[in-house]
Amino acid sequence: MRRQFKTKYTVSYLLTAFIVLIGPLTAFALSLDEAIKMAKEKLPSYKASIIKIQASENLYWASLSPYLPSIDLSTSNKKFFTNSEEYDTRSYSLTMGYTLFDAGKRKTNRQIARLSLEQDRQELERNTLELEFNVKNAFYRALAQLEILDQRRIALKDTEKDHEVAEGRYRLGVAKLSDVLQASVRLEQAKFNLIQAEGDCRNALSDLNSLIGRPLDSEYRLEGSLETDLREINLQRLIERTLERPEIKKYRLSEEIARSNLFLTMSEFYPKVSASASYTKTGGGGSRIFSPEEKSAGITITWNIFELGKFYKKKASEAESQVSGETLNDIIRQVSLDVTKSYQDFIIALSKVRVAEEQLKQAEQNYAQAFGEYKVGKGDILSLVQAESALANARQQLIDSKLNLILSKSTIERVAGIHRLEEFR
């Protein structure tokens, strides 16, 4: 009974220790969505875009100021010296002013502030798409390097197997020393390729860690795949969706701001009407103060009859409005070209994946045939080494093809302003 209890206790203890030790290794597995979320929280350039929106929001609220009266309070204390005497005066003044009419100037300024705020919001959306693209790029490249590293390990095992067979046949006297040397050269090359793959993998993870705010030497398991079931894209719908990307909206807002600036310059040709009221109290000075209290109210009309600059400012604003319109047309032309080229790159990458998959099947069959023939003495070592090398290259070529396909998909998402192409489809 005691031994049975002790056995159960030991098993329970070992199971707990296993969970404690293995837990940290299996707990942190980074997915693409988690990486994007971490980058949004840590990337300084993205955080700066958010802070900029806060500044623009405050400027937008500040544009309400001309609609409200301004109130000034002032005080002064003066000491006068004359030939016969010296005296002090103290004055307190309260002044209130309000703009009754300014030919739409304050309304236009508020509209410009609103458009500027919307521009910053579109810039944040553009930065979000750019951040997602950069994280996708780094994430998929790291994922591809991990797969390449696994394939390099498999290739090393294949070359070790080939080398062992060549050595065994040489010891039996049925193979030449050159067979062993050929296999040794390929074995060392496989070791070299593995070391290179390990370095490339660490660099790829460092790029990803830099974006998500983790120590550059952090290592963890990546949850994801280079596979995608996306096979068809409607190019026309994609071009239409591209016209809604943040850059297009931002330039459309710039066009509106240019028109508002033109209206702002036109307000200089109209009078400005303002009302004011003040109360002033003065003390000290004895008999020299004729009016200790003074109250006033009035309306002021200011109309600039002639100023050379406002005529040329009007012409400049008209030109700027035309420039904004032409710039918008050029941006639309460019993004339409970009999305079309990205679509063509996707179609080409998709075709390459299919060819690489077929090539890998043939390379596996070729290597299996070459290995079997050499093992029984029907083939030569050179054919075996070449078949194994072609198989290793075919494995990496398939990974590179899948990587290019999924990166071309990410490029389309960035160019078209879409977070997930599958959702758009």
C-alpha cells in the first residue's frame, strides 16, 4: 500500500515537473495576429502617428475659439515723478471682444482644421497598413527560414546516409576511394548550408523581434504557414477598392483644403465687423484722476481697400487648387498601375508554386532511384550526389516559391489598402 502510494506520488511529481519545465517552452507561440498587435503597441513610429492625431484633435477644438468671445483682464501700477510731487496710479481693466462678421474666415479655418484631422487619421490608417505589411514580411520570412533550416537538416541526414553507403562499399572493395571523396565533399557542403541556414534564421527572427519590441535574440515558436488557399482575384474589383486606400483619401482631403484656402484668401476682400466692451477702474493720483471708472462699448468695422499681396495670394490659391487636383489624378494613375503589377506578380508566383511542387516530386523520385541503384552497385556516386543536391535545391525552391506567393499577396493587401485579402474576396 505504501509502495503504491509512493509510486503514485513519484509519477505525480514527475508529471508536475514536466509541465513546469515544458510549459515555458510551449506556452509562447507567436501568431501573425499577435505579432501585429505587439508591433502596434511597441513600434515608435506607429505610436507617434497616434500622438499626432491627439495634437490635431486639440487644434480642431481650438478652431472654435473665434466663435466665442475673448475676455482680457489687465492691471497696472505706475509711479509718476513731477517737479512738485510724486504719485501712484493703479488701474484695472476688463475687456471683452467678439467677432460679428469676418466673411466666413473662422468657418473656413475650422473646416481646414477638420480636414487636417481627417488627413492625420488617414495617415494613421496608412501607417497601420504599412506596419501590417512589414510584420507580415518579417513573419513569413522568419517562417520560411525555419522551414529551410529543417530542410537543411534533412539534407544533412541524406548526405550522411550517402556517405555511409559509399564508405561501406569502399570497405567491401566494391567502390573506389573517389566515391567516398565525392560523398565527403557533398557532406561538408551540406554542413556549410546548415550553418548558413541557422544564421539566416537568427537574422530573420531579429528582424521580426525589432518590429514587435522584443529582445533581438529572442527565440520562440511561430504559429503559421506559408500555405494560402487564395487562387483567384478579381482585378477590376481590386482596382476599384484601391481608390479607397488612405493615400487617395488623404489627397482628396488635400484638394478640399486647397479649395478652403482659396475661400480663405477671398475673405480678405470683405470687411470685418467686431464688437467690444470694456470696464476700467483707476485709483490713486489724487486730483489728477478725472474719471476713476470708465465704461465703453462699441462696434468696429475694418475693411482693407487695397493691399497688393491679397490679389497675388488669391491667384496662388487658385493655382494650388489645380495642383492638388492634378496630383490626385497622378496618384490614382500610379496606384492603379501598382495594383495591376502586384496582381501579375501574384499570378506568376502561383504558377511557380505549382511547378516547384511537381519538380520536388520528381526530385524525390530521382533521388530514391539513384540511391537504390548505387546501393546495389548499378549506379555511380556522381549521379547519387547530383540527385541529392537537386532534391535539396528543389525543397528550398518550393519554400522560396511559397514565400514569394504569400509576400505577393501581402503586397496586394498593402497596395490596395486591404487588411486581409481573403475577407475582401
